[in-house]
Amino acid sequence: HGEPTGLSVQVLALVAAIAALAFGTWYLLQPPSLDKLYARAMAANENERLSEAKNDITAFLSRSATDDPRTAEMQELLDQIKIDQLAHQLERQSRGREKRPDVSPVERDYIEALKQADLDPEAGMKKMTAIVDLYGGANDEQPTIALARHKLEKLREDVKAYAKDHRDEIAVRLDRADAIASDERSEERRVGKECRSR
């Protein structure tokens, strides 16, 4: 019973390597903690890549306790993903790339408002306002209504920016017209003086 032989050292090294590999595999196959899922979802939301966090959010919601204060926030993020998916689907449909036979009246009106907004943002804003007024209230929880409210806010910002740009352009053109008119009046006075002096 002396020192271990070369073969027994190799066997011990092999057993240690297999144990380390098994532990590493087990560790990597463990589902991420709720804290890690929450952190990844929040990071995706902050980076405006929320759709990429759908699996993390779903895993969080399936494993979290109902009294976890983060559950409501994660449910809101999942609802936002669903609304974003509906928006994408309705936008594709408004451009004629996809047809669905089961389009609801509110979705049909939303698609028409999107088409109108592409041509005339102010008219699209009015149509979107009518959708929110007509279908809102009792249906506020419907994803299309939430989507219409969000799009309406964006259209209001777009129309405001468009109006400002338009006003600025008109002001520049009016200033130019005033300068031309002033130059013409000066030229008329000069010509008038020359004619009288002859």
C-alpha cells in the first residue's frame, strides 16, 4: 500500500473531470432565477426590444407567486407585447400584405384610420379619435382600443410637429415675399425719381 500508481491518478482525474462536467451541465440547465428573468425583461423594455423578452416574461409569470409585486408589472409588459404584435399585424393588413377574414369592426376601422394617417396625418388623427370615442369606454380593455389610444397620441405629436414645420416654412416664405416687395417698392421709388428728374 504505497503511493498511488499512474493509473489510479488518471482514474481520479477522469472521475473529477466527469464530476465537474456533470455539475457544469446541471448548473447550466437550471432555469434562471425570477430576479434574473425580471432584470432581463426590464433591460429589454428599456432598450425598446420588449418582444425579445416574451419568453422570459412568460417564464416569470408561470413561476412567480401572485403576491410578488413584480407580477403585475410583468403582466403589463406581456400585454404590451400582445398589443405590439396586434399593431404589427394590423399595420401589415392596412398595407395589403396580409388578409384576415375574422377582422372585427374596430380592427377594420383602425386599419382604415392607419391608411388615412399615411395620406393625411390630421385626417387620420380625427378618424383615430372617432374610434376611441366610438368603441372606448366599456371596451377599454380591448387591445385594439389601447392600440388606438397609443396611435392617437403619436398622431397628435406628428400633427403638432407637421403644423410647426408648416408654420415655419410659411413664415420663411412670407419674409421672403416681404423682402421682395420692399425691394420692388425701392426700385419703383428710384425709377420714379429718375423719371421726374428728366
